[in-house]
Amino acid sequence: MPDRFAEVVERVEAYRFDPEPRALSFQQRLARENRWSGRFAARVIDEYRRFCILAVCSGHPVTPSEGVDQVWPLHLT
């Protein structure tokens, strides 16, 4: 499991929400759509990354926080 955990962490941390330049970055869109500051949106994105790692590696169902739950639908689009 430690090797799998390290691989998941590496892949999640390497993931870029904005692989190419856009008028508004993922973080900016998240902040605008939720009326958050850019700094808070960045913190929630970090929490979302940690949640993704937890969801893959925990071995049991996990529930996202309200903030993380706001990132998911935007990430899908």
C-alpha cells in the first residue's frame, strides 16, 4: 500500500486543472461561482486534492466537506 499511496499522491499533486491558458483559471472560476476570495478557493482546491487521495486510498466511503463538494461539479465540466 505505501507504494500505491505514493503513486496516488504524486499523480494528484501533478494534476493541472488548467492544462492550457484560459480567460479565467479554474481557481478564479471556482471563486467567482461561489463568491469566495481567490485565496480561499486555492485552499479549497488543496483540500479537494487531499480528499481525492483519501477517497482512493482509505478503503472505505468518505464524505466531502461543503467546500470540496463545490469543486467537484466544476471539475467535471
